[in-house]
Amino acid sequence: MSYAIIRNAKYKSENLKGIYRHNERRNTNYSNKNINKDKTYLNYSLKSTQFTYEKEFQRIRKEYNLKGQVKTVSNIVCEYIITSNKALFETIGEDETRRYFETAYKFVCEYKDLGEQYILSAKVHMDEETPHMHLVFIPVVHTTDKNGNNIDKIACSEFWKAKDSYRQLQDAFYKYMVANHFELERGNPSEKVHLSVEDYKNITNFEKSKTLLQDVKMDLPDTPDITSFKKIMINRDEKIQEQIIKPKDKAIQELKEQNFLLTMALNKQIKTVDKAIKYEKDIKPILDENAEFKEKCEVLEINYNAKIQEETRKIENKYEEQISYLENENNFLKNIINTLQKTVHKFIEWVCIKFSITDEDSFIRKFECENDIYLAPEKQIEHEKELEYEEMEW
């Protein structure tokens, strides 16, 4: 007979990352050997989130203005594990299995007027021994504040306030599923306790072993004798050995081999860490010396730049003074030349008048030709350069 199975777990904020990675299959490796990665693609969501559970919790809390204090020691979310016997799902098939979980999802939305908006995620796992659903929600109670205003409050302890709250949950779940045409039994509440996921899986493995033992039947003859009875016992022992003990021994051996490989990998990691620590110790003095050298270089660079700037400033000032002096001297010489030219011109005019010379230009050319000199400074300078060049060639 198949049972309506629903269990609850409470989680603090520090647990959300772990259940998110398991439920959404974000891990690379799993300690749970029941997970068949080749079937993970068969998993599906009845409600999904694009965020992690931590971020989705904060988003819902802000959007719906949820009251209540959230401390690190507070249970802020709950998780239902919803399933039944493996035989049920094998019997009803894929479509009815999906309807089973969809019906269970609707039950959670309606139970205690929770509402779909406070469900973070509902993930159906088809890649383990028995199909089951992880449904994560915020335990919200509908109440009033001190002013009588209606509020929604995060309060795990109030949500599960009743002494027999889990029994009420299981009763309600059983009745809801039966009302939706699933042939299930409630089970005996006095003999059942609220199990953790690991405990449930351990019991499932025990039930599997018990089934194998039940299959090992003793076919007794109508009038058994000692010899036939011994044969029957030997046959039973052989079946137990083949069907139970050997598979368990094989599993234990595989675990030992895995532990050996993990130990070797761990030792390798330890050696790598030791090398890293040694490298850090060896490199630290070099880094310290390098930092000290860099600091000295920076000080030298600052002093050098300051000295260069000072010397450059002195040179610039010196050249500016020389340039200013030469400009003044040049202007003075220009004035002297101009004055001299005016004096020479007046002297020529006086000579021409004094000696009745009518052609002043001819007189000047004759003077320049006979004395190999030019009265115009520019021509005289050019003439002297030509003479120097001729002397060098000669």
C-alpha cells in the first residue's frame, strides 16, 4: 500500500545556500549516491526562481512588506519534502506522477492560507531512487499589528505553534490527496515520527533490504527430514549471501576505494598548500626588500626631479639675463650706427657744397672705389666677408 508522505524542515539564513545548490542541482559532486546524473534532465520546476534562495527571500520580503524580525538564529524558511512509495509512481506513470506533485503544490498554497507568493521554489527530482518534490517557502502568518492593521509576518514558531502541528499537516495532506483521487493510506500516526531527509532515505534502504529478505522463501516439503531441511537452510543462506551480503560488501569495497582516492587527493592538496606556505615565507623577505628599494627609488626620483627643476630654473634665469643684456647692447649699437650714418651723410653733403660738387652719388662711388670701402654698413660687411673668403682660398 502507498502512503501520502510530507515532511517539514526549518532552515536559518546560513542554510539557504546549501539547500539551493542541492535542490537546483548546482553542485558538481554529490555525497548522495542515489542521484543518477544521467536522469537529472528529467527534473522539473513547478515554481522556479532566477535568483538564489537568499536573494529570492529578500525580494519577496521587500515586495510584500513582510514584518517580523529576521536574525541569524531565526528559522526564516521551511522546506517540505513531498513523495510516496516508489511503487506508486511506477504504477501510475509519468502524467499522473506530475499531477501528484501539482496537486501537492496546490495543497501547500492553500494550507494555512499561505499563498503561492510566499513559495521560493518547488523542484521535482526524478533523478533519485524515488521521485519527490522539494518545496521551499517562507512561513508567513496573517495577523494584525498593535494598531489593528492586517499584516503578514515571518514567524516560523507561530506557523508551527500547535503541539501536534505536524500531525495536522499530514492529516490534511492525506485527505487532500485522497480527495483528488489518489489511492493512498494515511499510515499509523502513533508509529511514525517526523523524519529528516537522511533518516527517510535510510529507512527506504532498510525497506528495500527487508523486501529482498521476504523474497528469500523457505519452500518446506510436506514431510521434511533433517537432510532436506539442511539443504533448504543452505539454499536460503546462499540466496542471502548472493542477494544481500555480496552487494553490500561490494558497496563497502567501492566506498573504501573512493575513500582511498579521496585520501590521496587530500594528501596532494595538503602538499600543494605546504608548498604555497613555504613559497609565501620565502617570497615575503624579497617582497619586503623590493618594497623598501621601491620606496628609496621614489625618494631619489623626487629629489632628482626637484634638483633638475632648480638647475633648469637657474639656467633659464641666467640666459634670460644674458639675452636681455645682449638685446640692450644690440639696440645701443643700432642707435650708434644710425647716428653715424646720419653724420656721414651730413658730412658728404657739406663736402659737396664746400667744393661745389654737383653729383653727390658719383662722388660717393669714387670715394668707395679709391678707398675700397663702402659707406653703407650692410655693403661694407658683405664686402669684408668676400675679402676674408678670398684670403682663405689664396
